[in-house]
Amino acid sequence: MTDEIPGKNTHLRALAEQLEQDLRTIRRTMRRPLDIEAAKGELTAPQTAVMREVVRNEGVNLRDLSRAVSLAHSTVSGIVDRLEKRGMIERRPDPKDGRVSCIFPSAPVREFVQERIPELNRGPLLRAMSRLTSKERTAIVEAVSKLRKLLEDR
């Protein structure tokens, strides 16, 4: 460890910029199969996010759903309307408060979110890691874990 001030060292700054660019490319590459699959179903990224959250929290109300996906209430309401018309989610009255409706996923959406999305997300990573030696895999996992811990410590 050095006592240098981060950002003042031009070499350190260049390494950080390269790492940031690499991580951005990795995220894009890992997200590509899901983006392709969502496009086949004519789904937008916000619609996919709403479906994930509805599966994660079945029976969620619109207010909580809006908060969870960090989108405006009116935006999420429109997304829910469109997904409901397509039979992907459904609204049911809240048993505790009939004035509020809860949102539930259809069975195919639940299956897609719980099974297919994780497969799509892991696919590029599994393919890349299969081309590495065991030692290289271990080194990458340890380095990424170390970086995550350092970032979390702030």
C-alpha cells in the first residue's frame, strides 16, 4: 500500500480508467443475451425490471413497485398496463385493502425470470471461464472478490 492520494497518480488513474472501461464492457457483454431475448419478446429494459421485481415480490403494490425499480409511479403504471394486456402480469385486489391492487406474475413470466434470466446472464461468463485453466479461474475470482471488498470498504 502507498500513501499516495488517489487521483493524483497518473499511472493509477490510467489503470482505474482501463478497469472501469473493462468492467463496463463486461457488463454489456453479459447483458447481451438477455437483451436479445427481451427484444424477441418485444420487451424494454424497464419492462424486464418490472417483471423481475413482480416475481421477486409477488403481490407488490404499484407504489412499492415504483420505488423498487426507481421509476416514476406513472411510468410503472403504464408498464404494468401494457404487461397486463399481454397477459404477463395480473392485478388483483389487495385482500387487506380492497382499494389497492397487487401485482402478480403469470406462470410463464415467473419461470422466465427465475430460470431463464439467470441462465442468460451466466452464459457468457460460463463460456469465457471454460476457456481458462483452473488456476486462472481462481486468480480472477480472487481478484474480483478483493476488488469488491475494497470498493465496499470505502
